[in-house]
Amino acid sequence: MLPQAHRHAKAPMPSLVLALGALLLALVTPQAAQPSSKSNPPNPPKSRPPSPNPGSKGFERLQLFGKAYVDASEWARANGCSVRWLKPREEFLISNDKLRLQLNVDGKRALLNGVQVWFSSPIVVHNGGVCFSEVDLQTLIHPILFPNRRERAAKTIVLDAGHGGKDRGKVAGPYEEKSLTLALAKELRGLLEKQGFHVALTRTDDTTTERDDRADIAREKGGDLFVSLHFNSAGEAGPSIRGVEVYCMTPAGENSTNGTSDPSERQYAPGNRFDAQNVLLGYEIQRAITRRLNMEDRGLRRARFAVLRVAHMPSVLVEGGFLSSPAEARLVANPAHRRKLAEAIAAGLNAYLQHTDPKPSATPKEPKSTKAKPRAKQTPSQLPSKVPTPEAR
Ligand SMILES: [Zn+2]
């Protein structure tokens, strides 16, 4: 894990195979298709009424380290998967023909259909069986495998170019983070607008914008989704650290990926209303970037960054590469690379919306001649394949 890199916290990542896994699991276990309501206390995002937790019945919870834990093998069986050790007491695999969840024991890292994701609590061995925490089941695994659909489609995306004005962000040689984030935000805005989205930026020029104000700006602009754009720095860890990280809000009561937090900081925050959407959005963006670009997958991580903590909508923060790596800084400053990075983030957003937007009506009331244009043109590789989502059953 990175040392105190940058001002934001840090963490690793997810995919299409994932969607397939979700489908399969959903097909195998009817009750597994329900979203969790447990981690979204008051004011759940206006999606749908609370429903039973997926796969949460039929096997017992253990109390380990003062937390509820789940036996991974029991969860796997309940969801139609098999289990085996890839490396004894190190790497444990839960899989079927649609899902591959590789757990690194005694740590917090896992590979979920090829994408690195960081758990909130350690994955451990207890009485010979591999266990992970109930919180990770409900705020990481299930929201990604069993997405919920919203009542209305997301239309407005707010892009937040990190830093600006007096706050230059990371400065490395000729490169300033504040300029690179703004360039990326504008590139991404152009792509998304062509796809039919309404896009707003928290800043459009080199102005100072307080971090605490950015979430409010996003709300004023009517945002449905919020993506904060940054570039990373490894500090004393040195120039060899490189790769992509995507952050979403830390679940209430849990530690962030890059360090333990003061108990007073772990309480439920407004951004936790969107725990399920945050993690799915972050997963899809991390997956899209690491699949499309030859950049190291440092994973989907958790942090209580200001813009995530007070968020009024599903929100993530993208660290699109390390400026502290001379090689990666040159890459990030290259317009052709930046274009690809923007395309990958747009693909991740669209993959998320494929899971969460309302299903198109089977019997459209209006003839095809209406001028409604398709919002997002996707290539087959971006689509969640044919995998029916759980609601589609
Ligand atoms: Zn930054």
C-alpha cells in the first residue's frame, strides 16, 4: 500500500466477467438478487424499498475481531460456486463459469473477475475455513455482483477537475496536476456530450475551488453522478510506483484502505447513502481503465475524501496515474494517452449505467422516428455482455 501519497487517501480494483458472475449467481440463487439495505441507514437513495440481503440467509455469521464474518465456502455454495486453494493458506479461489473471486488471505486484497478490489477488513482463516467480513459482503461483493436499477436514468454527469488556482496539486517537473485534471475533464466532457449526456464541470478554468464546495456545486448543477479527477504521487515511496486507483467512500465504521482512521471519523456520512452505487461505479471505471490501457491495476479503494464524504449523488475519485513516476507523468501529459484515459472512464460510466438505469420499456409508446437519440453508443466490448442482470430474470 502506498505511503501518504498525495493529499487524498489511496487503494485497488474490478469487470465484464463480473457482470457474468452476477448473472450466474442471480440465476442460481434467487434471494441473492436482492440488494443490501443494511449498510444504508437513514435516507436510502431513492431507488427502491429495502429488500432482503442477497445470500444472507442459510448460513451463520461468525464473530471475529468484534465483527460479523462469513464463511467464504458457505457463501460460495449458497451461490453455486466451487472453492479451492490456489496457494495453500495464501490464495483462495471462489469460482464458477461466470465468477472468479480470488481472496488473498491475511490481507485485504482480492481479484474480482480480474479487477483488484480492497476489502475493508482482513480476509482470514478461522478453524480451517476462509472468512471475510459481513460488511465487505454487503458493501463490496453484493453491490457489484447484484446491482440495483434506479427509477430514472442518470442524465447529468458532473466532472470535478481536481485542484486549481492557488492549489496546484502535485507538481512534478513541468507538470502540474491542476492543469492535467482540467485537460482530462474537458476531454471527457466532449466524449460524454457526444454520447448524449449533459455534463457539468465544477471548474472550467484555473480558479481556486475549495474541496468542501465541490459536492455542493455538483448538486447545484443537478448531477446524477460525480467523478473527481486527480493524478497521484507516491511521495517517499519513490518513482517506481505507478498505476491507476479509483476511490469510493469508506463504509461507516470501517477503516479506509490507506490507513486506520480515528474512530470519530468513521461515522456514517452523507456519502454513505450511496455505498452500493459508489462501489459499482468505482469498480466499472477501474475495470475499464485497466482493461483498456496498459496501466497497473492498484485497485478499487476506500477513502473519506471530502468530495466523497459529503456527496449528494453516487461519487468516485479517479487517480489516473502517478506524476511522481517520470515515465507515467510523461504518459499522462501525452494528449493521445489522455484521450484514451477519457474514453476508458466514459466506458466505465456507461457500463455502470447499463446495470443501474431503468430497463428500456419492451413496448415503446413512441415510434422510432422520434428524435430521441441514443445516449451512449457502446461497443460490444463495453456492454455487460448478454448477461441478464438479476432484475431481468
Ligand atoms: Zn489531486
